[in-house]
Amino acid sequence: MTAPPQQLLQLARRASTISITSLTGWTSYKANTDPLHIFWDLDHTILCSVTPLPSDHTANDEKHNDTNGGGEESSLIKPPTIHHFDQIDDDFPYTPLTVANTRTYFRPGAKVALWLCSKLGICHVYTAAQESYTMNILQELDPNKEVFRGVVLHRTGYPRIVRDGKDLTVVMGGGASNDDDNGGSNTDKKESNDIRLKRAILFDDKVSNFKPQKYENGVSVLPFSEERLNKCLSSTNKNSSSSSSSSNENYHCVMDNWTAYLQEVKEMARLVGISVWGTVHLSGDVRKVVDWVRKLNEDDNEV
């Protein structure tokens, strides 16, 4: 005798509620007892910096939220807002009188994604940028140090990043240098590092940075390049001879901006999803999740 459809629906709802509650509880438990260590690259992963200061990137960022075009349609649908700030990047020319030479845009969805990941584990910064540039970004992005509770590695303090890639054992135990000898056998150190690396993941747009761990801990991120940034920024046409055609073109430009913007949000959401999976995976080894993600990406590329 089969149960009525209404009873089946109620059972399905209860099962879903139990599953979600169990997953949430397990995630919270793992985050507190065996947290994931999430390493974040900066440039082209969670932000894009433009040097010299752009003169045409002021229409639809968070600090200049003016609408482009005067048509009715453009006032109904506004371009997306992108948070930015200006700073001095001393990798590029500047003088004592220079107020700023670089504009840094945070990737759409990045700030929310970072906050969510900070609840899943311990977030670190691992960048090939210099110290001053890194500190400028962190002061803007995380002034109260609530997101990045781990270490901050940059090329000023660890110049080997540029040449050798990003070695996670610098943080996860044992050190990266073959010259270090703190006692104990090499086998013991390797086993200790291996245990810690099971809970470490690196998000970076450059695959070469994964080399120190033989690519086992790194997830490749779609680069948030200046080209992708420009697709999010408004480029409406103010010079059209016909106001109706100008309004229509502006409308389509804004819709294109939103499409590009949501693609960036989607990428950040993907990284949050990977972090959640790495947190709750029953094996406790995030490298199994990384391997699955890599194979999935390879299958997508083949298609």
C-alpha cells in the first residue's frame, strides 16, 4: 500500500530538514575542531588593480554611483556597483606629491565570499605582491582583522614566492627550507607536514604557484583580469544622435554589465562551495576535494 502524495511530500520535507540540520551541525563542528586553512591570493583572484589611475572608471563603482544616460530605461536599471579604493603601488612610478597611482577594484562577490569562508576556517593571505601594497589592501578590505585571522605572506617577507611558488608548509608546519634542521628525522617532518596539509587549500589564478605541493592543494581561479573588470564597468553611449536609440543602447550595455558582474559572483560562490565541501568531507583530506575539482574542470574543458 503506497502512501498518499501529501504524506510523501511531508516525509521529503522532514528528510530535507534533517539533512540540512545535520550538515550545518557537522560544518560548525569541523570549523571549530579541525578548521580548514584557506589561503587567498590577491591580484586577479579577489581583486584587480589598474595602473595608472583610469579616467573612465568612475561611472558605476561604489564611490561614484551616477547613472549614465538620461533615458527612462537607464534610470530604471542601473549599472552594478563595484567597490574600489585608490592607493600608491610602489612597484610603479610616483613622486612625494602623488596622492595615488593605482585604483584597486574588489571582485564582485569577493567580500561576502571571504566573510563566509572565515566562518568555515582560518583565512590567510599568500601573495607575490610587496608588503606596502598588501597592507593597503587589507586595511581597506579587513580593517578590524575579522576575516584574515591567519598569517599574511608577501614577497617582502618571503621573496621565494616569486621564484618557487607558494609553499604552504611555511605556515602548515616544518618550514619550506631544506637548510633548516630543527631536530627529528626528515620522515617525521614529512608526515607532520602531510597531516597539516590535509586541511590546507590555496585559491590562486596562477597554477604555477601550486608547484611546491605538487598541485595537490591548489584550486585554479578564473583570473579577474582588467578585461573582465571592464566588462562589469559601464560603457554606455552618450553620443548617439537619437535619444531613443541611445536609451536602448544604454539599456543593453547595462544588461551586459550585469551579466559580466554575475559571472564574477558565480566564480566566488564556486570557491565558497569548494570550501564548504573541503570542510565537511568525511575523509578530512581537502586534497581529495581539490583533485575532484581539477578533474571536473578538465572534463569541462574537453567539452
